[in-house]
Amino acid sequence: MSSESHRNSLNLVQRPRRLRRTDALRRMVQETHLTVNDLIYPLFVMEGENQKVEVSSMPGSYRYTLDLLLKEVNEAWELGIPAIALFPLVAEEKKDNAGTESYNPDGLIQRTVRAIKQAIPDIMIITDIALDPFSSKGHDGIVSESGEILNDETVEVLVKQALSHAEAGADIVAPSDMMDGRIGAIREGLDEAGYIEVAILAYTAKYASAYYGPFRDALDSAPKFGDKKTYQMNPANSKEALTELALDEAEGADIVMVKPALAYLDIIHLLRSATDLPVAAYNVSGEYAMIKAAGQMGWIDEKKVMLETLTSMKRAGADLILTYFAKEVALILR
């Protein structure tokens, strides 16, 4: 029997390959679309002038002094990227256990927010709310003499930090610390101070992940002792993410996020199915570094793997993606 006769003899009613036959057909029936509007660009800022230092474990990603950061932000805006997320490299002499530099009105982040808003007023600025970049201990919270991360005392400082960012002009504050009750406390503090339009992007399901290593290199913010397992989530847990989601929703979160993204696509889908709030995913430094390293070695097609990876996050249910690939993706999508 010829192959043509064999195909006809199957007498199939459903032939899914019909809609895969040409590029035009495939584009017509594509279910998931990655657009520049989905992207949030994380950026590292440091003190000084006219400096741009590549993060060794994150090829193509840099720490910028404010003058050069403004140029990078402007390029991102011109590419259509709607939002940036700022993270500071803080000098060691400005760090202490209470993270007091985090709410300094003339601190690095506060000055950076004001400068960006003056230069590019319409771009959305998201600021990180956590103590680890400012902590002499490298933890997201205040550390007791016995080594315990103090929850309620830390939340008081986080509220001060969020207020100082709002005063500087931040559009969205993003508590990444995983302290209990911080979303409600920050919402109350913002509202009482009149910043009712400042939104909260909650790191709702932030896992104690090994994928964060390069980020900690970028900010010199690795813990000086122990780990973060008493406040970040166990990677083996999924139902716990629903508990965190319910709390963040009740406390006033405007956007909820899963971090990391690639190894937690099921958690992204779980939250997407359980809430009407926008869901963000953080394509973290380790995920970025693996693709970059394999691409540099010629083991993968970097651009194709990058797009496939980010599309998988959209397919899982993410509305927004924080990614160090943002500019590269925006250039491809133009």
C-alpha cells in the first residue's frame, strides 16, 4: 500500500497537523503571545559617576551609576518597556543590622527614583522593599542576638522604607522580604500618609531557592550566616502558596508574584487559577545566567531558548514577567 493510500485509509476526522501546516496558520491559532507590555526590567544601581560594571555571573547585565542608569532606562522606555524594578548596591559602611539606610530620604534608591521621574516621568518605577541590601547581616530582616530573624520589628522598618520610596515618586513598592503581615502594614502606612495610589506588588510565593546566587553577587547581599529558610518558602510546597495568596489579597496587594519562575510554573498556574489579581513571575538571575552561559558556549540557540522560556511563563498564567532579558526581548519583538 502506498503512503498516500495509507494516509487516506486512516479516515481521520481530527487532524491537528492541519493547523500546523504553514507559518501563517500557526500564527493564526497561536494561544499564548509574549509582548513588550508584559516586561518589567530589573536594574542594579550603584554610587559614583560614569561607571557601568558587568556582573560576572550575569553576562550582559550591569550595575550602573545613576548618570548611566538614566540612559539605560530611557533606552528601555523607547523600546516600549513599561516598567523597571530598581535594586541598590549599598556600600558596606552604610549597612547595619536595622537597615536604617533603607529609609534614608537621600539614599541611593530615593535619589534614583526622583531622577528617573524627572527625566522619564511616565515609566513605571517599582522599588524593592527588603532589608538585605542594607543589612550588615545580609538578611531580609533584623537579626536578634540569638540569630533569629525578627518579624514584627522588621515590618516597622519596611513601612518606613516603603513610605520613603513613595515620597520619592515610586509607582509600585514590591515587598520581597516574606515577613508575615508586611503587606497590610505597608498598605495602612501608605494610605495614612496619603499615598493611596501607590500600588503594592507582593512577592507572594518567594521560595528559598538556589537560583538567586548571581543576584546576590550583583548586590553583595548574600547572608553572612545561615540561610533564608525561616522566612522564604520551602521549594517542596505548593499549597502553602495559596495561604500566602489569601493573606496578601486580604491585606491589600494589587499584584501577586511567584519567584523564581522557571522551576515554579505550576505555582504560577496555581495562583493564576486562584485569584483575579494580576500575577507576575520573576525570571531570576540563575535562570538568566544558565541561558547566557549555555548560549556563550554554543550549546543552545540563546534567543530561541530565551523566548521559549518567557513564553512558558506566560502560558503558565503570568501576566507580567520581571526579566533581565527585557531589552533583548523588546528588540526582537519590535
